[in-house]
Amino acid sequence: MKDFKIAIDIGGTDIKAAVLDDKLNFVDYQKIATPNNINEFIVDKVYALVEHFQMKYNLYPLYVGISSAGIIDEQNGIVAYSGPTIPNFKGTHFPKLLAPLNAHVKVFNDVNAALLGELQHHPYSADNIFCLTLGTGIGGAFYNKHTQLYNGERNRANEIGYLLYKTSDQCTFEQRSSTNALKSLMKSKSFPYHNDVPMLFELAEQQDELALDILNQWSFNVAEGIAQIQIIYDPGLILIGGGISSQGQNLLNYIIPKIPFFLPPEYGHADIQTTQTKNHASLFGVVTQF
């Protein structure tokens, strides 16, 4: 019998689905656009993907790990709360959804899953690690080597995207500092390459004034949020994930020098790195928990 497991990652933009073997090698992979969850529904797409893979690979018993945006009750596999990026999502019950397939289901917040996947491939020496992902929104996860993931009393810990609301612009940290926010800033400043983020970094390296202005304004906002993470959690390591983390040191060069501005003099902060596992960390993370 094949020791394959199905992994699903539900994001604000895409749903990624994979079949992985016991060594975390990809056997199969699909990516589809996330439905608007108004007249096309996420649960229908997830059920169809799981059923397709189950039949294609004759998966009995069936193990399904799900990584999802939103606040997740991981013990019961339910979306406990979801912000405006995915409407009509609160209350989604994945074990009940997949019960007709006799699936064994585990559900994780997407950043928790990404951090678990990162740690599976890249063990770090720090005892306390905070991971934030910059993407459609901003999410967070906190991990201690002894107590593992920390989710809080009502599964609402680490929701850092909701920090730093300001009446001046009526925006939160997420609305000001996500990759989507960066793309909106590029549009508002008439960046000639529209929302091409890699081109933005490339031009900034060439000292293009507009590109530098956009990245400095955006990274100033990102640095403010990271300073709050440092104060609240005092981690030994802060990891930055999401698609933009592929910029590596180029990204960090804009963010790290601005963090002390938001901290007391000589306060200091954790080592800050970009994640190494990149876009598939969540898929790896959810299946390692079976």
C-alpha cells in the first residue's frame, strides 16, 4: 500500500494541492485560483481535489492535511474566524466536509503549517521562533521547542495583521504592509511595471528613485510591525515567509535597518532571516503531523 498523504493549502489567492510520499517528495501537484466563496465555494473545490487524488492513487486509508488562512480551531478542524480576504469562511468544518470520503483530517492555520514545514527541513538553534508571512495578508506563528506551537486561549494568538490600526489612514499592519499593500502602493505611485514586485527590487538595486521611494515607504511599515513582535514575544529568531521572501537578503536590507527606529535605545532585536522552504512549506507542514 502506498504511504501517500494529501496536503491542501488554502490561501487568499490560490489553493495548492499535493500528494506527498513518506519522504515528502511530490507525487502530484495542482494549483487553482481560490474561489470568491460567494458564488463559487472553497469547500467544493477542496472536496473535488481530495476525491480526485483519492481515486487516482487508491488512497485507503485517506490522510488529508489542510493549511488554511484565517483563525483555525486546530483541535476540531474548524475555521473559527476569517477576515475580509475570504468571505463566508467562518464555521467551515473540514473533517465534516470530508467525512463522506472517510478521511483522517488535520487542519492548521497557514502560518503554523508553514513554520512546521520550515522546521521539518531546516532545524534552527533558537528555542523561540516567530514566523510572519507577507502575502495577500499578513499572518504569524510562534513556536517554542518545548511547548511547540502557541495558539492562545481562543486560537487567536499571533494574528499580527490586525495590529497597528491607525485612525489617520484607517489601516492595520496587514493593510499597510502586506505584499498586496506593496502592490497597491506601486499602483498609487504609477510604477511603470504595474505590480511586478521582482522588477521593483531590480530597479531599486539600480538606484531608481521611484523604486527606492516605494520600497522604503513600504519597508518602514513592515519594520514597525516587526518591532512590535520583538517587544511582545522576545523571540530568538524571526523568520519572514511568503512569496516576497524569495528576495532574501535584498528584502532584509530594506527592513532590518528601520526596526530600531521603533524600539527603545539599545533595545536590540532577534536575528531576522527569510524562510528557506519557500512556497511549499505549508504543504510539507500539514502532512508531517500525522
